[in-house]
Amino acid sequence: MNDEQADGRERSLNRELSEFEIRLADGGDLPAIFAINRDSERPSASLEAMAESLVNPQRHWVVAVAEGEIVGWAKTHYWDCVDDPAPAGHYLGGITVHPQWRRRGVGTALTSVRLDWIWARAIDAWYVVNERNHASIELHRGWGFEEVARASAFHATTFTGGVGLLMHARRHPPTHTHRASSSS
């Protein structure tokens, strides 16, 4: 991503955040997360599994809140083992935005916050996606994600009716540097 793209993404993210805020998720958010999954016709893990995942320090859960209501959620995963060809590392996990809030920047904001969290811990970020999910693939290309491999499963994720893609992006060093001035 070049400086102009980064500046444009930052301006866009600031506009998006004026409609909603992103914050850390907590246990009290789980019923709303379940409702968003239901309204989006997506399966949910059990409350117990989600609650356990929520407090795992190797994971990061965030929610988007608008008008006092949760309108989207997202999480990360850390895999400490290799599932060839998928390496160990930090992965973007599930993300779901309520259907009424789609195409309003919620997914972009949730992804940006999770990537900031990952890149504070690692140089590489990973995610897996069904090859048919063109919207997700295009969204993630904005951060430099590129396809690394194709398979029917990566780690614990399988891809119903399609092939999965293993995607990778590397954190880039800051493009603006400050030089100390020397006095003579």
C-alpha cells in the first residue's frame, strides 16, 4: 500500500468511525453476537466456547457499536501449530456485520483494528477464506493480502461447497521517518 492509499484508507476509516465505534468485546456482548449471526444466517459456536475464547489472551475480540447497539463483531485466532501449508501464527478469525449495517464501513473498521492488534505482535498476518467470498478477498487486498495456497481445509476451518484460500499480508515499516538534525 502506498502513502496515498494509506492516507485515503485513514480518512475513510475516520468517516466510518463517526457512525459507530469499535471497542473490545466482553461477555455481556455474546447474546448480541449470537443475534447478529442468526440474522446473518451464520452458525455460532456454543456460548461456553465463545466465552472461553473471549478471555484467551492470544485472541482479540472486538465489536462495532452504533446507536447503543452492537452491529458487528470480529475476532482473531492464534494457531501455535503448523497445518501444512498453513503456518503457526496470528489469523484474522470470524467477522460478521448485521445485514442492515453492511456496506457502511463496519467490516473495514473491524478488520483494521484486528490487524493493528496482530501487527503489534507479529510481522505476518494470515486469514483463510472461501474462494467464492469475493467481497472478503477484495476487502483484504487493501492491506496487501495475497493468496498463498488452496485447500479444502486449513487448521480447523473447512469450506462448504468450495475451496479455501490461505491469504497472507506482511506488516510494512512506517513510510515516514524522522531524521535527527545535526547542529554544527
